[in-house]
Amino acid sequence: MSVPSQKASLPKSWTVSESLSGGMKLPFVVGLDDSDTPYDVVDALALAPFTTGEQPWARSARVDRLRPGATLLPSGARVLRSVVEESRDSRLAVGEGWTVRSVRWRGGGGEVTVTAVSEQLARGVLEDVLRSSVAETGSDSSVSMGFWYLSGQRGPIRTSRRTATTRWSSIRGNYASAARDSLDKLMAIRRDNVVGRLVLLHGPAGTGKTTVLRALANEWRSWCQVDCVLDPESLFADPAYLMEVAIGFDDDGDPDSDSGDSDDSFGDSDDSFGDSGGSDSSGGSDSSGGSGGGEGDRMGQPGVRRWRLLVIEDCDELIRGDGRGSTGQQLSRLLNLTDGLVGQGREVLVALTTNEDLFRLHPAVVRPGRCLAQIEVGALPHAEAVSWLGSADGVGSTMTLAELFALRDGRGLPRPSGADTRHGLYL
């Protein structure tokens, strides 16, 4: 949506401070073309009262889990615009002295922005919305995860979703004894004993590397926020994207953390309007308004931030020992993020999964001191596979977790194919 820029000329006798203190109203002009949608119109109309100064106070919040039937609108709201799309719906509503823009995503969750004539009214309206819309945090094992990707139109975007995880104790028996002790130590790490910034999980496809990361998100939920990078090839090819992710974004008020002094007990909120397309937020600034550099979750102590774990899966080509040219440059940027200048002052860990054998990885990746953990997640040997399955029928000399689940469920072993089987997800 194009918004023509205008230069506002002020009388020479005015100063900036006098203009702002006097409630200066900015001109508001919107240009629409055939690339815009009704959703963009709702966004523009929601900005109008804030831009002109009629409602100079704004509060925003993102909600990961909504109550069934929640509208994300306050009581007594009068709906002026309603847009229903395939992936979301958006509403613009007004009341006495306030305006609300609410967005609900089909995948779950939503966001709400309130502008009002006073700060107290803006906060009160937002609390009214969240009180009736936010689902109670149960005792389930889901955690809030971030997902980064690079948009050709809007640059780096981070979305946030509640993601189902699992307790390590419930899946520990799915892994070979050779890896179990190392995985136990990884799960037990806390912020005060982090040594090294790289978590490397290597082994054949189907052995459970992704499941380990889901368990890790659950075990570290009190001190570490997990962000998944969906396009690592773009991340390490684009320095601007890399810097945005390195600066990061803190999920203020995340119920997964043990922080006791977040600004708003209902979840992510701030005094900024936010610009979000669906569940997206560009420029590393989510709908809760932070720009990644804020102090975020304070863990009950002023100035203490949560660590972040960046998850990059199936990055075989990136960390192979024969990396040259652009691949070698991308590897250098990855290593710089873990213990170089880019990562300095940022509590960032990087978790990599690869199907490559260890001896084929670049020596710089596995050098001493760089890895917080370097674990081979391998197939179960025959005896352990038989113990897991409870039968020796169909069990070979070694069995991956995926193969064991296939046998247990009566699906048999996957048939060999000519496809490249080195790459796999989900287990």
C-alpha cells in the first residue's frame, strides 16, 4: 500500500517541542492501487485517528491462543469494516473515544491494536479484549516459538506460534544408549553453565533429531526462547537479514518464562501500533512493537534477558568440509554468529541438524570450544531395537526410529528408492 509522503511546513515561531506538546496533527493521505486489498484499507483506517492526533495513545498485543469463539473485540464495539480472507479475518471497530483493529489467523491466535484519547482508556480497552479472548495457559507442554523468513516485499519477518513439544523423559528411550548420556547433559544445561554457542546434531535421516529439538524447547523453556529459521540459505546470503535475526526479538511476557515483572500479564503488548500482515511482522519488529533490542523477558531480574536458540535444520551443504565460494562465505557468517563479532553481546545459541557424517563436516564447525554439544543421533543397534519393539521380527542390524515406528504400526519398512534419502524432517 503506497502512502504518499508530504512535507508539513510549520511557522518559524514554533519549535518541535511546542508542536508536540500542543498535540500537533499530522496530515494523513492514503493512496490505493490495484495491488491493495480490503485488508490494507482496514489497516489504513485504523491508523487514521492515531496519525491525526485525535487518539494519540496506542496499545497492541499478540495472542497465541484464543478462546473458542473469541472475537478480539471489546464489549460495546461497533464494527465499521469486516474482511474475511482465506488465512485470516480482520475487523475495525469503534467506541466512545477509541478504535480497535483485530486480526484472527486461521492457524490460531491473532493480534489486536487499540488507539484511544487517553493512555488509561487504551489500556482498559485492551485488557477488556484480552480478558475475554485469551485462552487460559494450561499444563500442556506447548511453548511459544518464533519462525523467521525473508519476504521479497517486506524484508525479514518473524511470526510466533504455540508449538507442541514433548518432555525429554517421555522420549528418552527412543534413542540409542550411545547418545542418551550426551542428550541428558544437553537437556540439563541452564543459562549459568552455557559453554559454547553451537548445538550440532548429526546422524541419518529418521533418527529423531527434530524430536530432540522439540524436547529441548520444552526443557529450556524457562530461560531460552526458540526461533526457527525457515530459509537458512537466505539468512547467510543476506547480511541485513542475518543482522536482523542476530539482534532478535524478545517475547515479552511469554508465559513460558519465569519472569515475574512483564508489563502486561495477558501476553505480548507494547505502546506501539505494529505493522503486521496476517501473523507476520517485518523488520524484526513483531506486533507487540519491540524492535529486537529491548530488554524483553527479565527472568525476574531487571536487565537479564532470555537466551535465544536459533534452529537451522538440514544444513548439510552449509557445513560440509568442501564449502567454497558463496557457500564458504555463508559458513563464515554462521560461525561469526556463534562466536564472532556478530554474536558478541547477544545471548544467542545456534542448533544445527545434518544428515552428514561427522568426518565430512568443515573442521571449523567442530573445533574445540565452539560446540556447546556435538551429538551423533544414530540408529539403534539390533539389541536395543528389539527391546524397543518387543520383537525381533523385521529388525535389522541397526534400525532408525522411523523404521521402528513403521514396524510397530504394521506399515513395514519403507521401500528403497532412487531418491536422495539423506535429507529428512520431523524425526
